[in-house]
Amino acid sequence: MPIGLNTFGHMKRITRVWGTLAIACAATASFTLAANPDAHAATTATTPDTDVAVPAGFTLLPAGSYAPLPVGDPDLTETRSVETLAPGVTLTHIVRGDEPAAIGSVNTTMRGPFVVNTVTIDPTVAKGHLKVVHPEHLTDRANVGQLVTKANGLVGINASFFDINDNYGVADGLAIDDGTIVGNPNGEDHASGVHNGKTSGPIVDSASNNLVLNGDFTWSGTITNPVSGKSLTLTEVDKNTFVPSSCANLVDQTACTVAGDLVKFDPVWGATTPVGHGVEVVLDKVGRVLSVDTTRGVALQPGQTSIQATGSYAAQLLDLVANGHNIHTDIQLYNDGKNVPLTPNTAATTASWVQVDDGVNKYPYPKGVDTPITRNPLTSVATTRDGKIILFTVEGRASFSVGMTYPEESAALLAMGAWNAVNLDGGGSTEMYAGGQYVTTSADGYVTGSTGQTTWNGKLRADGDAIVWVP
């Protein structure tokens, strides 16, 4: 049975969730799908039309006018259709493979299907700019549709990896907001953002629409008392403060002799800084010490910052601020050892690794291995050699779309013209929102049962931030 798509909803124009919710059992003639993801409702649809691989409002590209994706068996049927979202902004829907996968073969089949949705933006034609959008605070979370709407954007994808449990929606690694570093590379999850020898961005300049996707980012951060000349090296920026387990119950952290954390916080962090044992010093915009507390957790006002210390850093921080009214904070970002200039137009999110580096596949299949191991829904951002921007998503973990491995993702990106590309958060976070509607169905939003029927459960994962094109 061919892969089914359908259209539904009540947006201002056609609302659709496509590439979605097909039956793995060929003997079944119907499938269950969501009505409108924002409405958190479900309905049952009849057998799809014969041309449902082309969503309403799209134009079918003739076979032979494009090179098929080098993913799965070479003989797979591939259908591509396009829609112009705005001048210079094109949405492409790709369905590779026309038979739903058996439930037990999602991670191993070479027959697919693979459902890819990608947006290509030509900044020389399109009017607008690319920006990173997060909720009011770093510790808040919102789905991609909410973030695109907040920015009055046209299209957006999920971006940063973040710690769902311990660090709220805060990016695991690099984060820059309006030119201010609000998340250091190699953050709480030190494995995130490091692969192929590089700590990746992406870094976005919304004034020029330039993206740095193959950076090797490091950082330095110090606080200095210019009166005494004493200084301390920061361990994190806007990350949840770590308390050494051996001193976790010590109310007076100055009595702890085990190294803890020394973390700078900005008002964008949250309504309050992390609460707990330790020392916290609040500074105004020129570094004047406003308060010194022997416990942590304050509500920062605009222009204020704070330094939290735990473990042996607690006593050191108290000593640092004892003989001076102003504390100098210096945080620098480096790309391959060179200082990165930051402007109010600079923003950044946390990727996991570089997929394509100046046209070179950095994540090919290991030698002698040509079969997948684990597939997932995936999201990535790429640039072409001539400066176009590609926002890429693939559906996964379901019979209607098995997802991709990282080598399959790299191969697909190269085939679509990527010159540089990084892998963003995927799995249940994978979301693309375009033209006022969801293009994808979040992996959190559907469940494929033992019978092969995929049903929508009304959920969309709330993410930490999104990369958005704003007209």
C-alpha cells in the first residue's frame, strides 16, 4: 500500500500535517491521524487519494529533474513536491519509498520509507532575517509553533539540545542572545556539542544572515577584583549550579573543601536564579556589588548579573568581593582559537556535531558498514556553497517514516547541496512549523502500536529554542 498523506484543519489557509500516520499493515485501508496539532484532537480518516504524496497547494517535481536521495535501496520510488512560502523561501516535501515499514524493521530496513521536509532560503531574494528565538527565559520551554508565532516568523525548526530533567530548557552548550553569551560551549552535558574534533554552533548573524556551522568553539570567563588584583575562573555561564555530592547537605558551603561551581547568571536565565546552598553575589551593569548572600536564589532585574559559588568556590568568592566595590567580568568566545566578535545581531544555539564541513562528509558510514543501526527523527541546519540556508527535518520511529541514522542524514544533506551542516536536537524534539502550521508531527506526538497503526496522542514537545526565518 502506498504511503498516505492527508490534509485537515482550520487555519487561515490549508492546514496540514503530512508524511504522517500511515498503517504498516497492507490489509488495512484506513489510518488514524491528528486533526490540528494545536487543538490536541484526533480523528479517523478514510483511505488516502492516489495522489496524496503531493500535499494540497504543492507542485509535483517531475522525475528526473532531481537526484534522488542516496538513502535506502537505490531502486526506491521517490516523490518530491514544492511550495513557495515566500519569494526566495521554498518548502520541499520528499517521500522516498512507497511501502510502510514493518514494525520490527524500522531500524534495519533499507526500503524506507523516509519522509523529509526541508526549507531552502535564498537570502539574496528573500526579505527577512534568520534569528534564534527562545521563550521569555532560558528555563522556559515552548513548542516550535509558539516560538515562530512569538517572532512573527514564517518558518522555524527546533534547535538546541537541552537537559529535559536537570536543566529545564537551557541549552546544553553554546547559547548567545543578542550578542551576550548566555551559555558556554561544553556545558552541563559535556558530550553535547563535541564531535569530529569540533564544538559546533550554529552561530547566526541576523544582520547578514551569515551562519557559522563548522566552528571549533571554546571560551574563557573570569571575574576580577581590580582593587586586590584577585581573580577567579568561571566554570559555567547560565547553567544550573552544581553542588558537590559530598557537601550537598552543607548549608554553609564555605566549609566545603571540594571544588564546586562558579557560575555567572543573567536575567534571561529565569524568574529567579537557581535556589540552594552556596554564595551569590549580585552585580549591577557596571559591576558594582549590590548584595552578597550566603544562600542562592535571587530575582535579577534588567542590567543585573550574579555569580553563584558552591563547594570550595564559595569561600573564594567571598574573599574576592571583600575588598572592592566593583567586580570586572570578562567572557570571551573563540573559534579555532580566534576571538569571535559579538554584536547585538549575534545569536547561537547548541548543535551536537558537524555533519558536513566545507563539502566533506564528517559522518560517513564506518568502513565496511553500509546498514543502519539506530534511526531517529532528525533536525539539522545547513548552508550551501553559494550562501543558501537549508532547514532540514526527517520524520522517524514510525511505519510511515523510519527516520535516519547520522550517516544517512549526512548523505541526504550533501545530496541536497549542503556545504556546511550541523545536527540539531532530534527525536521527540523534531518540529518544523511553516506558514502558520506544523509541517512535521513531533515524535512525541505519535505512537505506532503492535498492529502497525500509528495514532496521534495530541502532544508536541516543548523545546528550549528555535531557529526562525522572520520576514
